[in-house]
Amino acid sequence: MNLENARQRIRWITIAVLIGTAILLTVLDNTGNINTALAFIRNPMTLILNWTSAQTNTIADALAGPRDLQEAQTQIAELQAQLDALERENETLRELQGEYQTLLDLVNRARQTPDIRRATATVIGYDPSPAVRSLIIDKGSNDGIVVGMPVESARGLVGQVFRTTADSSQVVLISDNASAIPVRFGNSRDTGLMRGGAVGSAAAVEWVDLQYQLEVGEVVFTSGLGGKFPQNIPIGRVAEVDRNEAELFQRAIIQPAVDFDALEIVFVITDFQPIDTTIFESPTDN
């Protein structure tokens, strides 16, 4: 209210000054002193008009300020909402890209060995027990899955079917402590037996002859010996070589090719029949 009164007062003062000036100019014009009068009042009038304009601008700015601030806050909120939407969209696109890459890798893996029949399965859970490293897939006996079938991903060997139900199966991972897989080194061509590590330990190939020069980074494949797995499935790479010239054998620590904690889709090799070699492990009774 005080602000409005000030504006009204300024307006009436300005009108009064203008009327008074007009009357004065008329009188002076009749007496012939108009130029002198104009020179006398020009500067004061200029100051008055400039002051009036400045006060008017100040009042206008004071009135417009809150509106501008509110509009700026509204724009900031709208931009933040758009940014949040873009971030959600980018996250969705990244997930879709990851799924697409996984499927593409699986297709490429299947093309590499077209003679092998596979059933695609989704990982639906992990065994919480630290004693057994295994996962659960959504395919079971109703889908033709049987105990002993090898399981692989796009990157390499995952494990072997250990137990089945009608609609799901338990797969023991190659990193499990009880796992024993005949392997072959890609460069040296030597063979050995890879055993899974205990909890907190890495898988390793033991009893490798010293005559073979194992190299860090060397790829390790299934050898096919023992009849449990097809040959030439990637398992991982040599991460470390434990070699002592005073001993007869060396040891290789293996970094699995598969990230078991990130598995979503796997292949079950359905046309491979494991060979039972246990009959050769003990003498035949006569």
C-alpha cells in the first residue's frame, strides 16, 4: 500500500510541475523572455525527469524481481525433470545394449560349433551355501535336461548339471572345490587337471611337467579327456605360474573366462553323452 501511495504522489507532483511550467512558458512568451526562461529551467527539469525515471525503473524492478525468480525456479525444476528422464532412458538403453551383446555373443558361440546341440536357459538363482558353488537354471527334466550335461556361456565353460527337477536344474560351477576338469593349454599343448579352489582361492592346474613353458595369458581349453566335457571349450587364462626348478612339476593359477556372478543366459549342451570312466579307477574283480 505504501508503495502505491508513493507512485501516486510522484505522478501528481509530475503533473503539477508540467502544468506550472506550461503556464510559466505562456507568460514568458508574451513578454518576450522565453529563451532566457528555457535556459533557466532546462537543467532543473532534466534532473527532475531523470530522477522520476530512475524511481519508476526501481519500482518496476522491485515488482518484477519476485516474478523473475519464480520463473527461474520453475525453469530449473523443469530442466531437472528432463535431466532425470534422460538419465533413466540412458540406463534403460545401457541395459538393452548389454542384453543385446550377450545374445550376440551366444549366437557367435553357437556359430563356432554348429554341430553341437544346445538348449538356452536363464539363470534364476544361486546356491547360498558357501560349501557348493552352483547356480539354478530354468530348464529341467521336462526340457530334456539330464544330470551330467555340460553348461557353457558365450565366453566359456560354466559347469555341469548336478541335479534336476521337472522345471529347473542345479549347475555346479567349474570354480567349485569338488570340480576336476581335464584341460589343455593353448600354446604349450600340455594337458592337466584343473581343480576348483576352496572359498577365497583360485582354480589351478596341478602337476604340469616342467618341460612345458607355460605363459601368463595363455588360454586354457577343455581337453575332452575323461569323457565329462567336449573338447575345446574355453575355460580361462593362465593368471600366474608357480614354477620351481628344484621340483618335478609346476602349477598354473587359472582366471576363469566366465564371470559367474554376472551370468544371465547359458547354454546346456544337450547332445553330449558323458562317458563313465569310473570302471577303470579300481581293479576288476576276478
